[in-house]
Amino acid sequence: MLRPSPFLLALLVACSLWTTASASAGDRLPEFRECVQVCTRENCDPNNNPTHIPLHRRLLLWTCPQECDYTCQHIVTERRVSAGEAVLQFHGKWPFVRVLGMQEPFSVLFSVGNMLAHQSGLAKLRQAVPAGYPLRRYYELFAYFGVATWIFSSIFHVRDFRATEQLDYFAAGAGVLYGMYYTPVRVFRLDRPTPRRRSVLRLWSLFCCVLYAAHVAYLKLWRWNYSYNMAANVVVGLVQNSLWSYFSWKKWRDSRKPWAVWPGVIVAWLMMVMSLELLDFPPLWGALDAHSLWHLGTIGPTVLWYNFLVKDSLDDLANTVKTKDVKP
């Protein structure tokens, strides 16, 4: 019988605690609530000379009550730190120091870094891999999904609204699911034009589309469930990671080429940096937390992944040419 890995169990435990963590202890502090109430009364009355909000923050839709909430978070946090008490979360987030109005500056920076890694990888693919190579279009779509995922991640970390949160989650879900979609296409060569493979590919495409539609429908129409969303992404990610690990081992065993082990190395790397999500801690310098470090840790594997896709594509093309040459 298959047994779940300790890593998966740990992530599922984290998922079960996610909803609880969103109901933050900082929100319930009487001094925080009193601070917000007094600040709003004194600074946000439109009939009593309300406090001016700088243009760059107004462009990011900061309102006077939100300014009070942000300011009170830091007043309360500074007092707690001075008294030797623990830093608490507010509204499910640590009290980050914003930069130019951005709520989580390092997460924004590293999300942009990931987006640029996908853009660079797409350019590398198009330059090195012939347009006629049947798997290139699947890899290009992977890059498009990657760029979109990290754009919406950047937007969400700039300003956390209901709409930006949902766009971030749906884009991330689409990116992870597409990763699971194209993996068996490469591993089992479902792109090859045989009747059986074409039928399997159609069914697999339909299944993944229905799966994503059901995922979005559940979150939008039934219940916005953080635990389910994280668990779903973890399971889908583990499926593709398992397939790529198998492919990496088989490719290296058959070819002994050093680059064949890269997928296995990337999977191990991602599993390691993913564990940062379990080691949540108050942000260093008020800005660098475990979540932003997770985003930083995915840039390197993304660059290496596109290098692998190029190597694998060119190797596959070379083997195809050799096979044609030896045919009578």
C-alpha cells in the first residue's frame, strides 16, 4: 500500500492550520482596536480636515481607514517588541513595512524575478528549439502560464484585495495544473501522431480542463477554502514532481548525460524551499518573511528548468535524426 510522504503530511497539516492562522491574534487586541477607532475618528472625517494621503498610495487605493489600520499595526507591534512580547499577525499577515505603498515589497520583487525567469526561458526556447518541434508549443504555453502566474502574484503582493487574491490563486492554480498537464505529454510522448496517443491526449486535455473549471467553481460558487486550495496545489504538484523524477532517473540511466539529472535536482530543490512555508516567522527588517524567501527560492530552478527543456529538446531532435538515418 502506498504511504504518503512525511513532506506531504506536513504540508497538509499546515493547510489545516491555515484558516485558523487567518483569524489573527493581532486583530483581537483591545489596544489595536482602540487605536484604529481613535485614528479613524480623528483623521478620516471628511467634514473635519481629513489627513492627506500621498498620491502614490492613493494610486494603489489606500484609504484613510486602511492607513489607520497600517499605522496602528506598527504602533502596537513596536510596543510589544519593546516589552519583550511576540510579534503578532494582523488580518492573516505579518505587519510588513510597506515600500512605495507596496504591502509586501520582497514578495513583489521576487515575483517579478520569477516572471522575468519565465520570459527569459521563453526567449531561450524560441531561439534554440526549431518551431517545428512538436513539444515546443507545450513548452511555450508553460512559459505563458508562468508569466501570468507571477504577474498576478506581484499584483496581489502589492495590494491585498479580494479580487487580487482570487486572481493570484486562480492563476497559480492554472499554472500548477498546466504543469501536470504537459508533463505526461513529454514523459509518455502523447504528442506523437498515433491514433491511440491522440485519443489519450484528447481525454487528458478534457480531464484537465474540467478539473480546473471544477476547482474555480468550487472556490467561487461554493466556498473560498484556503485549506482546500493549498492541498489541491500540493497534490497536483506532487503528481508532476513524481513523473519528472521518474523521467530524470530513466533518462540518466539510459543516456548517462549529466543534464538528465536536472529534473530530479529541481524537484528536490523545490521541495526544500517549499518547506519554508512551514517555517513561518516575523519578517526580517519588517519585509523579508518565509513566503518571500519561497518566491526567491523558485527563481533558480526556473532558469535551470528552461535550460533542461532546451537540452532535452535538442537531444530528442538529434535522436530522431539518427533513427531516420539508420532506417533502410
